[in-house]
Amino acid sequence: MVERDLDLQATSGALEQVECDRSRSPLHPRSGFLLDPATGALVVSPNLDLKIRKALMREVRRMRYALYFLQARLYLEALWLKGSRAVLKIRSNCSGYF
């Protein structure tokens, strides 16, 4: 459930970045889709496709850096736990002798 929410947040952020680039002029509305006359299907225009790809790559890059920082934090926490374990072990050994 959490992974799906993260996916939705990532794609919504990318879509917002693409949406803000659209033309705001009511006289010149731009559609990012073209109609393929052979199949009757909607095809994404190359300019919009490039914008979508760039926005998604920005989101992927941002998520990758966030994961790198999370990994570094987890390594530091593991190091802290190992250090505190060593200190507690020494303390318990010394308190047994006294």
C-alpha cells in the first residue's frame, strides 16, 4: 500500500511539472495529443513526450538521492548501535569484576 502511494506521489509531481508548462493563453490552446488517422488513436506529440520523460527522470533522480541519504543514515545508525553494544559489553564485564 505504501509503495503504491509513493508511486502515485512521484507521478503526480511529474505531471504537475508538465501541466505548468502548458500554454495559458485562451486564444492559443495547445493540445499535447495528436489523432492518428490510420488507427483513430490518440498519440502523444513529441514535444509533450519529451517533457513527460524529463519530468519523470527528475522525479526518479530525486527519489534516488533520497534513497542514498536514507542508506547513509541507516549505516550511521548501525554503526552507533554497534558502538553502544560494545560500550555496554565492556560496562557489564567491568561491573561483574567489582
